[in-house]
Amino acid sequence: MKNTLIALLGVALAAALGIFAFMWLGIYHMGADSPHWKATVAMLTMMRERSIEKHAASIQVPADLDDPAIILKGAGQYAAMCAGCHLAPGMADSEIRPGLYPQPPDLGKVRVDPRQAFWVIKHGIKMSAMPAWGFSHDDAAIWSMVAFLQKLPGMTPAEYRAIVAKAPPDEEMGPMDSGAMMGGGHAHGHDDAGRAVAAAPATPAPHDHGSYAHGAARAESGMQDMPGMDMRSVARPAFAASTQARGHDAASGAAGRPGGVPAAEAVAAEFARALQRGDRADVLALLAPAARIREGGETQSRGTYARHHLDADIAFLRGVRVTLHDRRSHMDGAHAVVTSVSTVRGRAGGKPVALRSRETLTLTRSNSGWLIVAVDWSSAPLPGEDA
Ligand code: HEC
């Protein structure tokens, strides 16, 4: 009896040592390009599923997951933060997805349990690429993503594009959706808190179209790497084609330049026209949810811009005449860059304005055609004229 016990202990000890040696010697392939052993998959899957089930069991699902405003908000967040890994209707693949192991589920095809989805989005999943969004988003924001995920499976690419185009900016509650969110006081600001903002001299209000910001660094186009992804494989929707057709008047032939990107220039023209006619919705529809707008040395998220400077820009443009002198475009990796040079004359705030303005737009080809991911505006007084 005693001998059997000693023998058993010996076997257990040898097994533990063997497992330790196996791990320590680095035999197991941790590369994401080499699949787990079947046994490892089975073990990890069980552990993940049981853990999520147990932790999500007591979560209370809010009653208003069907609220269209909440779903809409989730759509914008999904397009900005999730589609690169989890795809979306009309999206065949992304640059990051083939290399992920485990593979993120295509959330346009599978419906997820709201409680479990909430828990996973908030806490992420260890040893997978699924981040814990709870660090940067409050519960209300996460529920809006869950609400959208309930509607996403079965959406057509056109429906998906339409809802994303209508979505409010992905971040703090804007004036348009106050009260629509559960629990009111929605105050997450991952964008405002999480991004590196270029050192910004305070911009006076109405903000400073006249400031000498000429030559300011061009909008950082690298920042889109995560949410925007490279969607070269995505079918180009009719949107781009239609704006292209309408865009010719303003582009004055520049679209024909070799190496140019006519569809992106058409979006730049459309953007300028929407600003000039003061159409907020059209302006915002052309900006990707994660777009950043830089003017007068200050970088803002789309949401901040929508709440603050957009109205000031529209008011400013009412008093002036913008003459486009040059517009050109080129591809820069997966992005199109469109630069436009104009003169701006008129009056603003009771003072005469005479500026040379330079706009650099960085666009990405997304599910809904070319979308602007970065705007960089700078202007300088016209030489020889005091504005
Ligand atoms: C960098 C890639 C990446 C991003 C970005 C990402 N996820 Fe994930 N997600 C994953 C991976 C990988 C898994 C699967 C993990 C696993 O199986 O262990 C996952 C799993 C999930 C699941 C669980 C699905 C299921 O079948 O149980 C949900 C829900 C989810 N993600 C939602 C989101 C949402 C919402 C966002 C955007 C806010 C997001 N994810 C962003 C990689 C990502």
C-alpha cells in the first residue's frame, strides 16, 4: 500500500517535471501561423467558453437594445473599431485578419448572445487578439455595440453602408444623440483621451482661419492602421461613382492627371460643396467615424469637430468666396491623398479675409466608397494683402 502510494507520487512528479521541461525547453510553437494541437484547442475552447458563460451569467441586459439610436451608435463604433478584424457585409477580408489566430468570427454571419458579447467586448479574451474595450469605453457604449451586433447578421452590404453612413461619430455623446443613450451621462472619450494630439496652440473662437499655419505637418495618415484597415478587396459601391460624376465641375480637369485618383478628388469636391452649402449631415457622411481633423495646429476627432468647429466653419464660409486653384491627388500606400489650394476672400467676424488655403485630405477606400480619414487645413494671408 505504502509502496503503491510512493510509486504514484513518483509518477505524478515525473509527469509534472516532464510538462515543465517541455514548456521550458521552448518546444511548443507559439507562432500565430502554426495551429494549436487539437488537444490544446479543445482545452482552451472549453476554458474560454466556460469562463465567458460563468462571468456573463449575471449581466443584466438593458431593455432598450432595440432603440434605433443606440443601434445606430453601435454601427459607427463597429465600423471604426471592429470591422477590420470581424469583417462586415460586403467585406471579403482585411489586411490584419488572415494573420490572426484564433480567427475572429465574422460577426456579420453569426449572432452572438448579448450577455456574452457584452462581457467579451468589455474584458477582451486573453491570448487572442480580442482587446478589452472596457478600458476606453463605458458600459453604455459597449451596449450600443452589442445592440448593433444583434442586427448585423443578415444585413446586406447596402444596408450596412447606409447605417454606418448615418451613424453619429464614434465617441462622446454629441448634441444629436443626447438622451438617446441608456442612463444618460455617457462620457466615454476614448478618442479624446487615447490619441496623441499634436501640441496645439489654443485656437481662439471663432477659430482661427487666419492663423499662419501654412506648412503645418500634413495630417498623420498612419493613424488609421487599426480601424480603417486596407479594404482593397472590398467591392466599390455606387456612392463613389456618383460623387465622381458630380465632382467634375470643381475639379477643373485635375482629375485627369496621370497617377491621380479621380474618385477621391470627387469626394474632396463633394466635401467642399457640402461645407459651403452648410450641410452638416453631408459633411459628416464623408468623414470616416475615426477621422481626424486638423486645423490651425489643432487635431480633433470627428465628434469634437461635429460639436464645435463644424458650425464655425460653415458660418465662416457663408461670408467668403472660395476659388479653387489646384487640386491634385495621388496614392500613398492604401490611402489616397488629395491636396487642394484655394483663395478665400470675403469677410469674417467683421474683418476682411484674404487667404490662401491649403487642404490635404487623406482618404481610404472603405465599404462605403472613399471616406476621408484625415483633414488638414492650413492657411496663410495672401501675399501683399493684410487680412
Ligand atoms: C485585433 C482584432 C480584433 C478587434 C479589433 C476586435 N476583435 Fe473581437 N475578437 C477578436 C478575436 C481574435 C476573437 C476570438 C477570440 C477567441 O476565439 O478566443 C474575438 C471575439 C469577439 C467576440 C466573441 C464572439 C463569439 O463568438 O463569442 C465578440 C462579441 C467580439 N469579438 C466583438 C468585438 C467588437 C464589438 C469589437 C469592436 C469594438 C471587436 N470585437 C474588435 C479579435 C478582434
